Amino acid sequence: GENVEQHPSTLSVQEGDSAVIKCTYSDSASNYFPWYKQELGKRPQLIIDIRSNVGEKKDQRIAVTLNKTAKHFSLHITETQPEDSAVYFCAARGSYIPTFGRGTSLIVHP
Amino acid sequence: DADVTQTPRNRITKTGKRIMLECSQTKGHDRMYWYRQDPGLGLRLIYYSFDVKDINKGEISDGYSVSRQAQAKFSLSLESAIPNQTALYFCATSDSGISNQPQHFGDGTRLSIL
């Protein structure tokens, strides 16, 4: 089955800095890669996703890049703000169900 | 707004008790999932269902069972609860659609087993 590794497990940045979270996956058949944000005490919510026919996707301050050859994808957050503080999960989906990474706790210090 | 609703939101119970967690959705999605979240372990899949007649085990199904009573309802049961099943449980839905679709999560049920 699919195996997704996510790094780092914790990321601490100053407000205004950039943050990068990286994930690797094992199944070359995976073709859909969503990212979810979970604020403290709340449900995970989709923030951005990318499909395997695309190398990069942007939405305002967030972007995701995908390297299918190396089987890794990354989340980039620019100009971080305190409200970006949350746990971020990556996932990879090939067959019917997604496999999640273990999450990254992002802390943005004012 | 169409949503995914979990009940109860919090539950404290004793070892050996039978517990049912319920999930209902108004999104019209055909796929439903149960996940368990533990600190540092991410979201681990317990069971999933792609329609009313379909039930599939996930990576950590031991000690759990599910029932898909209707397209909109998917319940998770712990037949005889044990303390290491203390966790945050999420129900999620997704649409089969034509291309890959994201999952939509409920607010979670925090379960404590004493």
C-alpha cells in the first residue's frame, strides 16, 4: 500500500517568514495530493490540492509543488501570519482511498 | 449549508462498555470514512464505505465495527471499549465523481475510555 512521510513534525517561524512542509510517497500510481489544515480543536479542512498532471498550483499565499519523478510534493506558505498556526496534513491518493502523513505543527510567532 | 455531523461530540465511558459514534451528512456524497487521530500519528483509517452495500476495513479496524444504514449515515461501534481506544474520531465524506475529490470532515468525537 501507499506510504506517506511528512517532514518536519514541528515548524516554528517568525511572522512574515516563509514555511515549507515536505511529503514523500511510495506508490507511483498516486495521482491526487491534497493538503489539509487543522486548527486547534477543529476539523481538518482542505486548503489546496494538486493532481499529477500539474507541477505547481498557487492560491494567494499558499502553493504546492509536485515532483512525480522523485515522488515528493511540498506546501509553501509565504508571508506567514499568526492565523496560519495549525497542524497541516498532506495526503496521497492512487487507488480509492488517500493515505495521510503524520502532520506538521506550524507555529507562527508574532 | 451541506455538512457532516458527528454525535456525540464528547464521550467518557468505562472499559468494557459498548459505544456507538454516529455520522450523518447532507452533502449527497456516496463515500464515507471513519478515522482515528492520535497525537503524532496523523489520521489513521478505521473503515470506509463507497455505498450502502459496501464496507471495507482500513489499517486499524481491529476492535471496531461499522454500519452504513443509508447513504447519509455511517456509524462506528466499539463492541467492548478499552483505554487505548481513547482518541479523537473523525467521520469524512467524499464524492466519487469523475476525478479525484477531497474529503470533507465532521467536527470530531472526543472519546475517553477509563
